[in-house]
Amino acid sequence: MKMKSSDFSNIIEVAIERSKVVVLFVEETFSTEDISIKDKIGSPFYHLDQELREKKATYLPSVSQAFKTLKSHLQPLASYVFYLSDSSSKLRIYDKNLRHFYIYFKDGANETRSSALRRHDLLMQEVYLVVRQIAAGPVVAFYTGKVNPVVVETLKLVPTKTENVRPHPGVTIFSSGALFKFIGVYASIGLRRSMFSQIPVVAEESWDERGLTTRMTYTDFELEFSFGFKEDRWTIDNVALLEWGEEVGRTEVRVGAPWNWSYVCSEPLVLVNMRDGSAVTITHYQIQPFNFKEYIIGRRSNSTDRTRCFGPAVNCGPYFNAHILAGLMVTFFCTVILTYGVVSLYNINANSIYDDAQGKPLVIVAEGGR
């Protein structure tokens, strides 16, 4: 069964209270498929399997946001993080002044997943034994991953009639004050780009008659949306990028829509991390905050806000609707009439001879026939 973040937080708090040192071994990606993987030699987790058999370790197969919960209790500051590739560096990682530290693994370019996990298993065993010998007290270690991918095996199936598959709708986030829909959230460092498909968690929200601030958390960063409220409309003032509660980047947006309307945009929203030059990009988003006064009335009448959905959308890009089309047609007809009038004006021919009132009158002699 899936373990809630609150239950896992209780386990972490007990571990911190009863241990002298907490060691956190972190994989970039880690899933159930990695636990069950085998090669010709067998399972790569030889030492970890022994600890499980001797009941010195516990396996929690489904913890909700394990890495994020660990980071909230044990902050991974720069001096608390180490990167290991082999056993030669394991003796230099421990400092008696540290109550906890993180260990990430360096993998080779041509290394298979099984061999990499087998090397990680050996490193964890050696590091744990070294810390146990040096530390003056109990030691607790956690082994998890930043993200938990799902590996789907590709099967050869007989072609059958397939139904129409709708494109991925993205993720929708509901809070007390607003609705958010994100499609394609990426984090990039240089040429490296990784996509976040998980649903962020609304961590904090505060609002009043003048504005709304909503903060949502991902695995490695947080996003904070600041709204401004006016009588007839709402605006997105800015979006901030945070790491461990500290703002590292901000993008001014200054767009909005009338009340009960949403704002949708396919132009990427880019948040640059001023600390390390990385960036978080949202390729497509739709946002709509709720009216503060209507929210208060709804709360007093005990009506649920979860029945709300996005209203008509104001698009940030070029688009056509009935009003724009009608305006273009009227402009076209007026331009045609104006063009016809100007052409007709230039085609008017003036008289070549005019009568002079001070001179001899112009006489035209006509000869009559017999």
C-alpha cells in the first residue's frame, strides 16, 4: 500500500531522534524495476539483501514523494553533499560535525544498470561500516531516488483496430484560490534537459481582496505565482523560482483576464536560476484565480470550490474569433469603397477651353444643310 508523506515524516523524525548520524544514498532515478533487476550473476543488491534477511533493513516499496520529504527534514546543503564513484573516496566523506549528509553516485558512460547498482550496493555497505566505526552512536541510512520512473516493457502484439488516443492533457493543480494547468515542465542545465511529469503539491497559499500568492513544490524546486486583484479583472504579476524556500529567480508576467475568465498561453514561460544559470520552462499553461468575494460567500454557504472549472480563455497569442472576423470584413468593404472613390476621382477629365468674361465671346458657327 502507498505510504503517505506524513507517515514517512514520522519515520524520519524517529530516525533523527534515535541516531547519531543519518546517511542518505540517492540515485538519480530509482524504481521497483531496479529492485527486481537481475543479470547472469544475480541480483545486484547482495549486501542490501543480506540486511533485509537479517531484519536490519526495511523496504518501503511505495512512499509518496520520498526524496522531497527527506529534503524537508534534512537539508542538502553544499557541505552536506558528496559524490562517490569508487571505494577510494569513501574515507574522506565523513566529518564528525555532520549529523547527516547526502551521497550521490557517479556512473560510467558504458556501465550497465546492473553493474552500476551492484557497485552502488558495495559502496553503501562500505560507507555505512566506515561511518559506524567513526561515529559515536547509532547510524541510520536511507536509500532512494530523486524520481521514480515506471519502466514499461515493449511487447510485440498483433495489430488490431485502435481507438483514437487523445494527446496528453498535462497536469491540473487545484488550490483554494486558483486553478493551474501545465503541459510540459522542463528543467535545463546547459544542454541537459529533464521533464517533470509529476503533479506539484500546493505548499502555501495566502490571499486577500488585493491579491493572491500560491506556492507549489516540485522535487527539486518551487514555483510561486503572485496575482493582483482589481474590480473588473485579475492579473499575474510575476512568477518566482525558489530552492529550499529561497528565491533564486523571478519573471515578470503582467498579464491577466476578466473575472471568471482564464488566461492560456503556448509561449514558454522561462524562469532562470540566477544562482547556477539553470532554467525551468513551462511550455504551455492555463491559469485562473477565483474571486475573493465569491470565495468568501461560497465558504459561508458551505459550497465546494472543487466543482469549479476553467472559464472562457483569453489567449496570449494571435487568434481569430467572430468579433475580429467581423471587423476585418467591415474594414475590407470600406477599403474597397474608398479605393473606388479615389480611382473615380483621378479619372475625371477637365474642360480644355474655358469662357473668358472680359474677352470676346466664344462663337460657334454651325452650317445648316440645304
